[in-house]
Amino acid sequence: MAESSLQIDHLSKRYGSVVALDDMTFDVRAGEVFGFVGSNGAGKTTTMRIVLGVLSADSGEVRWAGERIDLASRRHIGYMPEERGLYPKMKVGEQLIYLARLHGMPAGAARSAAEQWAERLGVHGRWDDELQKLSLGNQQRVQLAAALVHDPQILVLDEPFSGLDPVAVDVMSQVLAERAAAGVPVIFSSHQLDLVQRLCHRVGIVKAGRMVALGGVDELRAGAEGRLVVTAPQGPPGWATIVPGVTVTAQDNATVTLQLAPGADDQAVLAAALATGPVTEFSWRRPDLTELFRHVVTTQEAA
Amino acid sequence: MSSPIGASGAGPAALNSMAAIRLVAGRELSTRLHSKAFRVMTLIVLLMIVAMVVVFKLLAGSGPSMVQVGVLQGDAQQLAQVEATGTAVGQHLSAVAVSNEAAGRQQVVDGDLAALIEPSTSGQLRVVVETKLDTGLQSALTVLARNMALDNQISSLGGDPATVNAAVSNAGLDLQVLSPPHQYDVAQIVLGSVAGILIYLSLMTGGQLVAQGVVEEKSSRVVELLLATIRPWELMTGKVLGIGLLGLIQVAAYGIVGVGLASALGVLTLSISAAAGTVIWLIVWYLIGFVMYAFAFAAAGALVSRQEDAAGVIMPVLIFVIVGYVLGISVLPSDPGNHLVSVLSVIPLFAPTLMPMRLAMGGVPAWEAALALVLALAMIPALAALAGRIYRNAVIHIGARVSLRKALAG
């Protein structure tokens, strides 16, 4: 299975003086859901477009199962471009069949696959309607069906959740997990970090065309600095700062969130808190992906 | 499902270029054949062609066609003389004997006879018509009256009118022209003009369809999905072929209905082979012209991302079609052998509009027709390669208009 992973190997791309990608390297393993996060313009879309061959890289290459990806192997990719697009005046059914056939499916198989996905995504009732007559949400469902209709062996989805209603988000999440379970490498980009945290086995955070953090969600969270949350109802303001190496990052009534410098002693903090009176909460909290993302992006900024 | 196919992508899912082009062309053809606009447009043009042929037929009906003349108590010799006189002055007459005057007059009123004539020995020829005497018929009958008077005089002088007439009709010029100019047939000039209009309309609408189709794929962003599966040149070629085939069906329908109906109604006084030749040349030049211009239109369309911007970029291509047509239609009908137009009609950029008009009008030396064909065919690969380059580099850039220089450089 490991050999059918998708490898993004040292991709670089410039537009004049603007660096779009700078030595972008990572891999998406077979059966894995990979979350691709980063600010707008960080290089997520550019990376995906290079994988699909819509753009060409200045250097570096994309490999699938160890071999450089080409037009024939790209036909096994299910792709959802950031800029959604299908033929507005073409009927939903015809459109799905056409796209399946462009990916090399024979006519009969194309039709049954198109019907199956239209059914699954709840747009089968609109089979004979022109795409432009559908609501935006339903158009998104057709777009997803278009990415899945040829039974792809790789899924590359650029912002697949944007514009989806909660029901469609559930269907989409389910489909992604299912495809990954079938051994397909799945990569998607999103700004909805709670979804990424829930769905992805691994996450890559990009910034200015570079991969700045890469790993399992838990791994990344464990590796990041935690926060100490202490509630001391009778503590006077600033009670915690007497402990060396402690800074207050947030204060909500009696509850303070503290950041400890390396080597600072959390037991000293507890002692200081107990000295003010009763302590009702004392816990380490790991950052969630949103905090992690913010942290990674801002600290790299300073570097 | 769970076992990934090898990265080489071989196997049942492989799609070669031919198959990709066929799929794209098939989509173009079927979506447009099913579109209401296309059907209505084609039907309107067909009706216009039918109407035009019928109008020609009605106009021509009062012209040089057969005119029936009644001869009061005419014998076979008189009837033959009437018809012979008509033929001599270019008026097709058919003469019938009428037994009594009242019946003859009634037939004139009913419109069965154009005129009733009553020969007399006095030299006066009495002619009865319903409203007025047609000029063609009038000249024929005047000559007839004079001939009859002459015959009478010859007979009274003791000669034989038949011998004299034979001698007279054998007398004539034996003209020897050393370099005869081409005699243009009016019917062929009309045919040439119609061919010009048809090819102009077809090239213009076909070309614009191609450009709009390219822009539609950019503006709807579907092009990104398509280019993830097929190569840009496959997409462009498929589109050009699909729309070209659609236009071919149209041109063939127009040509066959028009020429067929005209031949059936006798409006065209051309041989079947000349008429068929015109239709075949029309189709050949439509195909060459379409392929030539369509690639240029596709490249132009690829430069912009919005339909509103399309008109601006396709104008430089369209201008060649328009200039060729306007020159041809304004000069050729009155001067089919015009030197400037003859020269331009061999140059590939203008040949598709001018050459079929000239060919339909006739008098084109074989070497000119062949040269135009060879030059145009030779230019197509070069033009397609250039257009393919522009298209490939420009089609993925969505947003502002791509400059030609950037598209050429890549």
C-alpha cells in the first residue's frame, strides 16, 4: 500500500519575482486523509494544480506509486478545483457521463457510475436539468460527483467543504473517509480547521510556499507548547506572574491561561495559586489545530 | 476498488488522443444539435433559401419561358412559321390553331393564350391581347408580320418564299475570335453570389461559435477540470471538429436544398454537373476555410475569460472573412474577371470566401483553382501549430486578458 502514495517532491514555482512554491515536499500515503492548511495565497492551490498538470512546476516532481505522474496516471485522480466549474447549460446527467468518459470509462460503465453518484449525493432527481438551474449547494454536490464519478485512485480536493450545507458536509466527510479506507490517498485543503482536525490523519501547514509543519494532528498538538489553565477565585490580579518564566496569555474572571517558558515549574505555579486561597481548576491544555495554526503562522513570521 | 491501478495508467482506462478528440467533438455536436437556437436558425435560413428560389421562379416565369399564341384558322405551315420567327428573335413561342375568333378571344381572356393572331393578306397582322402586348412578343410578332408581307410579295413576284427564307436564314457571319473572353452566365453569377453569402455566413457563425465555446469553458472554469484529463490541443481540436461538422451539415443542407430546388423548378438553366460542382466546391472551400479560421478563432477566444471580451479579440480574425466577402460580393457580380479579386482569391487568408464565388461564376483557370487550394492546405498546419501554442499558454489563465506576446512566449 505504501508504494501507491502520492509524493510531492521539492516543487518550486515562481511567477516573475513572486515565489509561489519554495521547495514544497510532502507525501500523502495510501489510505490516508491528508489536510492541507495555510493562509490564502500560501501555495495550496498552486501545489494541487501542479499535481493535476494544469500548471507546470519550475522544478521538482510529483510521483505516484514511485513513478513520475503523467497524463495517463492523472486520469485516476478525482479533482475538485478551487474555482468550481462545469458546463452551465449541460444537463447534470450528460455532464457526469461525459466527464467519466473523458477519464477513460466506457460508455456503459460511465452511465451507471454517474447514476450511482448522483443518487448518493442526492442530485439524481435533477438528472435532466441544466446545471445552471440547480441551487449553488446542489451544484457543489454535482461538482463532487464529477470528482468521484470515474472511481479515482487518488483524490485531490481544493476547498471541498466551502459552500456546502451541513448535510452535504456530512456526506462529503463520509465519502472521504470511505475512499481512504479503500486505500486511496486523499488530500484536501480547507480553512475549516475543526473539520480538518476531525477528518485528517495527518496535516500539513503551508506558509509562503513552504511546508512549515507536518504530522499527525495529535503529534503536532503534543509537540506544541501547552497552556496551563488555573482558576483561583480569590487570587489578586497578577498573582501568577510572581513565578519566574510565567506569562498570562488570557484572563477570564478568576481563570487565567498561562504560558510557561521552558524550564518554568508548573508546581511552583500551583503553590503560588494555593497561597491565594482555594484552587478550583488546574490543568494543562493542548492547543487545538486553530491555535496551532495561528502559532505556526505567526512564529514563522518572526523568524 | 481497493487495489490501485499501476501508475502507468495503462489498461482499460487508457484514453488515446483520437478517443479524446472524438468525445469532445461529439459533445460539441450533440449539445448544439439539440439546442433550440441552432434548429430555429437553420430552419430560418432554409426557408429563406426556399423563398428566394421561389421568387426567382416567379420573376423568371414572365421572362423567356414558353408563350402560347393562338393562330386563327392557322395551318401547319403558318404555325411552324410563327414558332420559327419566335426562335429567331429569342422568344419561345408555341403556336396553336384556333378554329373561330370568339373561342380564341375567350381563351385570351382566360389567360390560356398570350395573344390571338389573325394573318391577313393585306400585310396587317391583327393581334388580340387581354391587357397589353408583352415587349418580347411584340418584337416577335412585328418580325412575323414583316416576314408574312415579304412572303406575299415573293409569291406575287412568282418566287418561292420557302427557298428565299432558306437562303436568308443561311446567310450570316462566320465569326472567328482569336482569344475569346469567358462568357459569364447570369445564372452562374447569381449562383456565385449565393455561394459567397452562404460561405460567409457559415464561416462567421462557425468561427464565432468556436470562440464563444472556448470562452464559455474559461468563464465557467470547467476548462481546469478538462485539462486535468486531456491535453489542450485535444480539447481545441475536438471543439473545432465538432463545430466544423455542425457547420458542414448546415452548408450541405443549404446547398443541396437550394440547388436541388432551383434545378427542380427550372430556375437554374445549368447542367446538373455544373450545379453539383458548385455545391461540391462550396463544401470543399467551407471545410478549408473553416479549419483555417477556426483554429485562429479558438486561439483568440483563449485569450479572454469573459464573453463580453470575446468580440474584441476575435475581430482581427473576423476582419479577413469580412474583407474577402465584401470585396467579392461588391465586385464580382458586375465584374467576374476582376484582376485584384482574382489575385486575392489565391491568397490563403481570402481564398475561402473569394474562390468559391469565382468558381461558381466560372472562368477560373484550373491552375489558379489548384494553386489556391494548395496554398490554403499548406497554411493550415502552420496556423494550427501557432494557434495551438497560443491556446495552450493562454487557456489556463483565468482573469485579465492575456496578451498575445505572453501567450506566444508561454
